[in-house]
Amino acid sequence: MATLSEPRIGAMNADTPQIGWLLIALTYLATAASMGMVGVAAALTADLGVAMHVARNDVGLALAMFSLPSAIGGVFCGGLVDRAGAKRVIVVSAFVCALGAGLAAWGASLSLLMLALAVSGVGFTGISVAAPALLVGATAGRRQVRAMSLWSTYAPTGFAMGLLLAAPFAGTGRWQPAFLIYGAIMLVLFAALMALPHVKTAAAPHWKKQLSSFASVFRERDVILLTVAVAVPSALSYGTSLIAPLYLAQVHGTSMGASATTVAAIKGVAMVLCGLMTGALLTRRLNRKLLFAGLAGLGMASQALLFWPGSGFALASLGLFGWLVAFSGMGAVAMAQLPVVVASPSRSGAASGLIGQGISVLSFLAPSIYFGMNGWMGFVAIACVGLIVAGLALPIARGRRPILS
């Protein structure tokens, strides 16, 4: 899952005071927490299925609803931020997230769970688009670079936060308190976010111009290929993260709480390690196509180790760690190609929007696919096919050749 609108990076507005690290951390925490709802629901998949008398693939369909708002309207959310202001969008979105959690705790039916996750998805979309716009508008220089680097790690952090929050309740049949606690956290953040400054942004273009800019990148072959190279591994990672806690608990006989806690801890360590490793590798003159292929190979082997029933819980955890390292590395390598493949720098924002939209659409499909599969070979097969497609799609040359003349 990723932000769907690229902020306008540049000098800080002269009328806006530069925010300190406390407010930067608050903005990061709000973005990560908005992603936490899907982590809570993923940890409670078995409990929700039993309570609502539905199969796990039905719960997977409900989880897909979290990604639906960003898949449909994410491309226009940047314009809303420009018109209403980043602070206002963030504050209102935090309350929307709390409302979604309340609906999830109150409801005892699949339809209400789907509605709750869709509402939370609206809040997530608003925060994840408005937060970088606020950080860019209220910071400058090295602080801006560090703030944006920190903010970019919100997705795995937020998902892990949700897993940890729900872990004590997983497998107990008492799933409502997890959603209530999450909702309370979002209400606290809703109040705390009032301290954020109002940030002025450039005037938003008319929606017709936004659509025209977005459509123009469809003529650039390499941008479309890059979208495939980024979106497919992202969807595979999202599906793996959703299914892993339940799969590990069922196959290796551990409690759901222990499984969710293990997955959360592994995600945290893997993200930090890969951030350091990939940053060092990308500064060297390595063949990025070969580097991506090597990481894809690591991802395939790790997926097999993760899902093979004979691996045992320890080796499966090692497989999950290897997969997260491979996925993070592939994402960094692929996104480093964005300036290379865009035909014109003026289209970089539209290209970023297309990539984000691709991630959202495939992420919407991932829960139903993963929860609808049975048997470990299906999980490994879809990962191998997807990674091969992504590796073949990764463009290297500058994308100045349009598909249509």
C-alpha cells in the first residue's frame, strides 16, 4: 500500500513556521496508525470468521474493502488536500478512522465489517495523501529529507502496530476490545493533530486537468512497465502479510497471538535492515536489473520456505524475514528508476500517481485471492509467477518512446 499523490517538493512556504520533530513524529504516527486497522483485522481473521459464521475467504473480501477507497479515488485526493488544506484533511481523516473502528466493534455481521473497513480505508487514504503534503510544506532542507525518509516507512510499521494491538485478543473470541482500543487511539490522535500548522499549497488544478495529466502517462511504455514492476510485488507482500499470521498459527500449531506477534516483530527488524542495506547498494554502480532479479530470486526462495509445511515455525519465520527484505529491496530498486524512465520531469507526479493507483488496485484484489487459496503450493506459485513478471517488466532505458503516436 502506498501514497497515491506525489507532494510538490520544494522550498517551505514563507508564511508557514517550520515544525519540529515532535509534530513530525505525530504526523508519522497518525499515518502509521491509519494503516493499523487492517493489521488488527488480519490478526483477528479466525475470530471474525467464527463470530460471523463465514469462511476465511469472505473475511478476505471484507479486508479488500480497506483498499477500495484509495483504488477508486486516490488519484483525486491530492486535489482535495490542495483545496481543503493538509491539516484539515488529516484531522477529519483521523476521526473517520475512529468511526470505522467503532463500526467494526459494534457490528456482528460481514456486511457491517465490510462497511467498517471501507470507512477506515477512506480515513487511511486521506491521511496518507495529506501527511506528505504537510511535511513538505512545513519543513525544509535536511529536516525535510529526514522527515520524508521516516514517513515512507509508515506502511509496515502501521500494519505491525495493528498486529501487536490485536495479538492479546487473537484466538480468544473477544475481538471487539481490539477495535475499541484502536478507535480510542485514533480519537486521541484526532485531538493531538489539532496542534499541526495550516500549510499553504499551490492552487489545485481543475479535475479535468488532473485527469489529462494522469492519462498522458499511459502513452509512456516504460512508466507502465515500471508500474507493473512496483505494483505486483507490493500486492504479493500485502497478501502475504494478511495471510501469514493465520497460516503460521494453523500449520505450525502456535497460538494466533504468538503468530501475530512474531510477524510484527519480523516486519519491524526486516524493514530497518533492508532500509540500510538498499541505501548502500543503490549508491554503488550496480546493474539494477540484475540486482532486482537477485532480490526476486531471494523472494521466491523465501516464499517457499515460509509456506512449506515441513519447514517448521523457526524456518518459516526466517522465510518471512527473507521475503520482507527482498520485497523492500525490490521496491527501492524499482522506484529509483522513476526519474530515469519518465520522458519529462513535469510528468513525474502523474507517473507516481499511476504507480500508486496500480498498487491500490492490485492490493484491493490481493485479500480475496490469498484467502481464497488452499494449499501452500498456490501461495508459492503466485509469488513466483508475479516476481518473474515484475522482473521482466522492470525498465532500464529512458522512457521516451510513446505507445501511441
